[in-house]
Amino acid sequence: MNILIWTYHRVLPKASSAAVSADEFERQIAYLAESGYKSIGPAELELFFNGKLPLYDKYTMLTFDDGWADNLIWATPILKRYSAKAVLALNTGLMNKEGRTIRKDGNYEIIDSKKALEESVYGKSSRSFLNWNEILDMKNSGLWEFQAHGNSHFGCYSKFGRIKGFFPEKPHWTMEYALGEPPFPGAPKVSFGSTLADKRTVMGSDLKDSLKKASGDAEWTRLCQAHPAPVEILETDEEFETRVETDLTECKKTILETLGVETSSLFWPWGQSSDASVRIAKKCGFKMLFTMEKDIVNRKTSPDSIPRIAAPANFADFKRQMTIYSNSIFRRIKKFF
Ligand SMILES: [Zn+2]
């Protein structure tokens, strides 16, 4: 038997980056319910890995990353209508520190995901994320369970293999952290590496200086690719270990102290981990580690690296993913779809 684990971030009236629309979310949840899927949490997944989950049901797992306030406003009523359960992986550093009121759609200002993350990670405003009273309200609904998504959510430059463009045309909310200074024209956008997976780096100052003096994508690309060591590693093995251990412990402790919930699962920021970070997470007491590697879960899946599928923003793609991943032959040839 296979289990498909879906990853969501936001549910909003209209689809946008990182958000599915509330109508689309309802279509997906209704389809899963009508098709006989039962939504499970990490405890049941652990039973599945141990061969103790009854196999007469079909299972799915709905997971949400970060802790967006829209999860309470738009996703919760839909989960309730279909008696579906979901798992919210909280990044405790992103949580709302500004308010205590439980918001409804009328008093929640919808802010673009990238801007909202930028505001929160640099300590400007955490208004797009849940406050602890809202999280408690979700807990009391009986529809949600809470797991860990770290305490920080930063990315650094790791490799320059795939440059996706340059600031200001291609901004990214973690760029300021990765550069060690506010973004400037010519700062490259890449696939940033999670600081909970690898050692913290910063772009070398000589490369920054030459990018600032140059202009145009062609010249910037050449400078990045020609540089023998574009990033400086800022941590030793011990410093990396201490930082990640402190971060994961802080997340675990905050959830325990505010919700009385002992977390067993860690959903890595951006789904990224490394051998070292997996070892540290297990040392912190996490038994199941979730990635964003696209695949189904079966009895042979390692609890150290549990794959999830990003829930598509439209129904045709959602059904297509279900078809591909529910069929072993399609799954093997999925690269052709
Ligand atoms: Zn995240």
C-alpha cells in the first residue's frame, strides 16, 4: 500500500504564489473524501511503517508548512465540512507576535507570500502568520495537529550552478541574509540552501564588489561562474551542530510550552536536510523527518526522509498527480508526464 502526503502552504480566496484558492482546496478535500481516503497524522504513519495500521482503508496525509493565519480562516471550515484532519508544521520564529485576537476573513489583510515572509524573518511584522491564540483555537477544533518546522527559516548561497536571475528583476526574501547586506543590482537569485541543512555561508566580499562594479546579466553571470570560491563558509562543524540543535530544540520547546504538544516529526524548511542535520534532528528527539522529494510513501520508505507532493493549484493537476503516484508503472515513468 502507498500513502500520498500532500504539502500545502496557504489557502486564500484566490490562488497566488504558495496559495491554493479556497474553492480549489475544497474540491481536493471533497475528492479525497468521496474517493474514500482517510486523512492521517504522524502517529498513524508510524503505525504504518511498523506494519500496524489496518490496511482496509485508503490513507492520505494533508500537511501545511510555516503557520499562515489563512490556514485558520479558509482551510479550517473546509476540513470541518469533510471531517478531514491536517498537520500544521509550525516555524516558531515566524509566528505572530503582534496580536492576540482570533482573526476572521474580514480582519485579515492578505499580503503576498514573499513580502510576508520577508517582513517576518527580518522582524518587521509577523501579521500574516498565526498568533498562539489562533493556534490554540485550531487545536481545540480537533482537526489539526501540530509538528515542527524549525525556529528559523533562512537560506544561504550554496552553489551557483543554476542562476535564476539577478536583483532587482529577480528578488528573493532570503537574499539579504545570504548576502550579509541589503540586496544590490547584480545580486544573484539561486536555489538558496536551507541553513538548517548546511553550514551558514555568506557571499565573498570580493565577488560582491565586482558584481557592484559590473552591469548586465551576461557580465554578472560570468563573474559568478568564473569565481573560484563565491561563498565563504562561516561555521565549523561544531558551530553548525550547536546552531541546528539550538534551533530545533527551541522549536520543540516552544510548541510544548504553548500547546502542551510533544512533537515527533520535523518538516524541514524547504524540505532540505543533510546527513549531519538528520543526525542532529534525531538527537533532538524527532522520529520522522519530512522532505519535499516528490514521491509516494510505502513500507520501505525511510522515516529519516519521508517524501511529499506539493498540492497543485488546479484540480486537473491534482488528479493527474494522484493517478501518477497511485500507479507503480506510471510512477516509474513519471518524468514523461
Ligand atoms: Zn517553510
